[in-house]
Amino acid sequence: MCCLIIKECRFSIPFKGRKHLWSLYRSARKEYTVMKYKRQVHWAVDIISRYYRHWKIRHFLLTIPMRLPPNTLSPLSTEWPTAPKFLAETSRLLRAIYHRWKCYIYRSSFDQTSRNRMREKVTASIIFKDRKASYSRSVGHPFVGDYVRLRHNQQWKKMCVETNDQYVVFADIINKITRSSGKFVPILLVLSTSSLLLLDQRTLQVKYRVPASEIYRMSLSPYLDDIAVFHVKA
């Protein structure tokens, strides 16, 4: 009797003899049908959501090349297609990998000479960027080294063999500040792998020659005055 009372409370069916059991069965069957339908709906929702998620992943990965602009191979390009929110971390990793690949392709397009020049530019950027006022305007000018074509001078070819200064890194006419009067005197500065030389710009007579081992530091003015100081061991 207690069990029947509980079922009556559950299905809200008044007790009327044996017909009560049939009413309970019909109510239970109806509730079971509703529960079964809900389970099927949840199962279908899970299947559809998983399929949709996989479709979004596949669609994003396959359409990345088509949504990138034509000039995206440049390492400076930051273009990247927008990804769904649940693929944000994956998109970030793919973007980093793609950028590294672009840098590799860019580096591979240079020969050894160009690679050395790029390393020099990187070194110059580390040393002078935000430290030298004239650095920004000098970036667009390629470094020549021998600005006076000293390597083609016959007199220099004979002289450099004697002093072991065949490999010229830099050569140009500069203004030397004299210690006595403080005036500017034009003079030819030659920097080789072995030494620093100051020569007469017309006769190529050596006025000073300082071995590279005796130069321990070089100071540059941070302003636009183009002043450089070589520190030599006493």
C-alpha cells in the first residue's frame, strides 16, 4: 500500500482499484518515451557539434593558403587569417611556424656575400639603433667599405704587401682633428684587418700606422657631428 501511495504521488493519479495499475503503466511509458527522446536529442546534438567542430578545423586549415595575400612571403608581412575562438592557440602556433619558414626562405635566397652583409646590418642595428642620431638616415645606404677605390691603386698595391694590409675593410677621406690647433685636416683613413693607417690623400705617404692589437676601444658621438675617437694603448 505504501508503494502505491508513492506512485500515486509521483504520477498524480488517484487510486481506483485495478485501473490504477494501468494508469501507472501508461504514465510510466509516457515518461520513459520522453526520457528516451531527450537522450536521443542529446546524442544528436553531440554528434552534430563534433562534426561541426571538425568541419571548422578542416575548413580553417585548408583555406589558410587561399586567404593569405600574395606578398605574404615577406618576413615583414604580419597578415594572417582570423581563426575561430577554439582554434586561437593552434592559430598562434601555426603563425609562428609560418613566420619562421618565411624567414628561412628569405635567408636561403641570398648568397654567402649577401648573408655576411645582412649579419653586418644586424650587428650595426644592435650597436647603433637608438644610440646614434644619424643611424636612421644611414640605413638605406649600402656599406661600400672602400669609398676611394684604394684597392685599384697601383701604389697602394705595392705598399700594402710590405705592411700586410692587403685586406681593406674601410677607406675614405676624413677630417682629422689636430692636437696642436684643434683644426680639421683632411686625411685618408684606411682600416685593414691588420692595422689602422692615416695617409696623405695625394701621395699615399703613411703618416701613422697603428696595429689592430693596440686599438682597444672606439667611441662615437651620439649626435650628428660624425665624431669618432680611437683609443690606443699607451
